[in-house]
Amino acid sequence: MADNLDELTNQTVELLQTMIRNACVNDGTPESGQEVRSAETLIHFLEGTGLEIERFEPTPGRVSIVARIDGSDPDAPSLCLMGHTDVVPVTPDGWTQDPFGGELIDGEVWGRGAVDMLNVTASMAVAFRHLARTGFQPKGDLIFFAVADEESGSAHGARWMADNHADAIRADYVLTESGGVHGGNPEAPAIGVPVGEKGVAWRRLKVTGVPGHGSQPFRRNNALVKAAGVIQRLTDYAPPPKFTELWPERVRTLNLSEEESSILLDPNKIDAVLAQLPSAKVAAYLHACTHTTFSCNVVDGGPNMKTNTIPDQVSIDVDVRTLPGETDAEVQAHLDEALGEMSNDVEIQILMNDQASMSPVNTPLWDSLQKAMNRPFPTASLTPQMGVGFTDSRIFRELGSVAYGAALLSPSLDAATFGSRFHGNDERIDVESLRLTTQLWLDVTRDMLS
């Protein structure tokens, strides 16, 4: 049975719109997310395939599902298509459209999660259902895993699954977010495939002081004032660059002059260049590729914090992203250096601690991706990249899987624009990218598992 790609693309659009409207917003609290809404949507969507769908709910409302097409050969490699169903919070005032409207406007689907990563999850579900309905018989198992809680560390999703039901999701190969962006020479584009990602070392820094009346601040020990100093020191901290083995290839895909490329490959010059780049978004991305980063994102004074009271304690949540090879001790050394003499006044709590991870590229899955992407783009080549954010790939790599970020986007969607839509205002994805990505899953799966 031939694929009706127009019909499959329409299904992807409609499923994506529904998942956006489900508004599974994960703010980091156990009761948020409520991914049960999109889990039920996907269960209903997959009905009629004859496949058993497993449902997992470690925390009320935090539902993940697993569906499987059994392979004919128990020794053949298995493939998991994994997409998360939660999205990050949104400030509606910054949007020109309803962030949970899921509207199709001028060939683009708008809404929170359209890029991160409901577009991929929806297209995976459409491809998986189509393969099941058309009698696809893989040699190795094909798994569809729609998972909760990726956006806040996976404790109610992939991490919990790996700790409690690893056999339900275990696979030799995994595809998830967030590749498929064209770069380099348009005549022979390099299409990015994240094969690794930085580590995540979230830390909570607690600063203490002495409470008092707000009308008498002179010579008082104000925890908030001290916290401001901690934040400023971490913001000003500038660790030296460190280039991964993937950095030279990433520079090559930027389509720069030889002189410009040589500067980005020089650890003594790169920081000065990044400081002068006209695009702050591009500079931020290139900086993240080459540095351990520290971002102070949450300040909390607790329930006793009020306008007329000098606070006695303030906590600061810091998003630390580490480069390959960096350990807990090195994260602590960074913090000690950044804080200087203030480090003795700060109590540090570990919130999340996953080291950087990477998968090899000399694999059958890499070859299948290359073939599939060459179908619409014959002159394109895949380029391995290091992701600067975290995904659930890291958990699968701990289980022994080879995991890549993948998709196939329209050449009209450049890397800077695509990247700015992650967790940003006016998040949206074009229908052509949905079409290309839906076909990608079909082509890769058939080539890999047939």
C-alpha cells in the first residue's frame, strides 16, 4: 500500500493542533503537566491498530504510554520513536496568537509545543499508526514511547520508567528531538543530527541572613542582598572555552570564511568574537556549545518573605550545563571560583546531576537516516552535533541505547529562527516540515527494520 503523504501530513497537523490545545504545561511541580490529556489523545488515535498500549502513571495525571509492533527476529535491533508530551509555561502577553489555540495560519501551526516537541511526537504517532495499519512486519521491535515530564528533568517520565519499567522502553536505537535543521552551503546542505548533549547539573544555592524590620535596614544582614551578589558573580563568571570533538564540524556547517572559522576554532580568540557578534541569539548558542554555562533562573524567599521584613533566607536555582568529561567536583570548583569568598556563605543542594552523553555515528541508524534525508535532499549530508540542552536521550544512553535527535525541517527554516522558538514567544512550525518529518520516520523505520 503506497503512502498517501498528503493525508498523513493532514493527520500530523490535526494531531499536533489537538496536543497543543491540551495545554500539558509542566512548571516543575509534581501536580503540573497533566500529560494524561495528551496520553488519552494518543491512545484514542492509536485505537484500531490491534496493538496493546501500555499506560504508566507514577504520579496522578503524569501519564506516559508505550506501544509496540513486535519484530519477527528476537536478535534483530529494535528502534524506539520517543516524543514527550509536556510543554513549558508561557507568558501569553508576549504572543501575537493564542499560545494554546493550535491555529493553522499561513502554512504554520502556532502554539506552545509546536517546536518543542509536539510536532515530532505527533508525526511519530502518525507514522507509527500508518505502519501498524498497513501491516508492516519489522525484523526488530518498533516502539512508540510518548513520555511525560521531559521539561523538568524526567522524574515523572523517562527517569521513572528507566528505574521501574526499563524493559518496556529498552531499545537498541532511539530517535527523539531535535535535529533536521539545514546549514552550510545550500547547494550541499549539512543537516544537523544531535548525537550527544551537555550535562545538566542544576543546583540550589541557599543564602542566609538575619530577619528584621524593613524600616531599619542599616547594617543588617539581608539574605536578599547577599543573594543579589551571588547572582551577579555567577552571571559575570567566565570559564574558559573547551572544544568538543564535534566543534570543528559544527563550525564547518556555519558556512563562514576560512578566517572566521579559524577564529572560532581558537580558544584564545573565540570569546572576544562572541562578545561582538551582531546576533545575541547566535552568540548565545555558540557560547553554549563551547562553555560550561550558569544561569540563575529562580529566586525564592519562602512564605515569610514580605515587603516590610528583612529576609533571613533566599534560595537561588541555577541551571548549570556541563561539557563532556566534567564531574561533580569540577562543577563545585566552578562555583567556588565564581563565588570567591562568598562561597563560605552559600549552602549548595544538588537538584539534578546528569553528565554529558554521546552516541557513536558509525551505526546502521545513522546510515538509515542518511538515506532517508537524501530522498528529498539528494546532495545533503548529515552532520553530528552536540545539543546544548538536555533531552530524554541521556536516559536511554544510560540504558545502553544509541540515541539521536532527528526530524527533517524545511530548508526555509534557518537554525537561528528554529532555535529562538524553543521556549520562546510565537512558537510555530511550518506544514512542510511536518510533511518531511512524517515521511522521515516511515523511511528510516522501513530501512532500519525491514
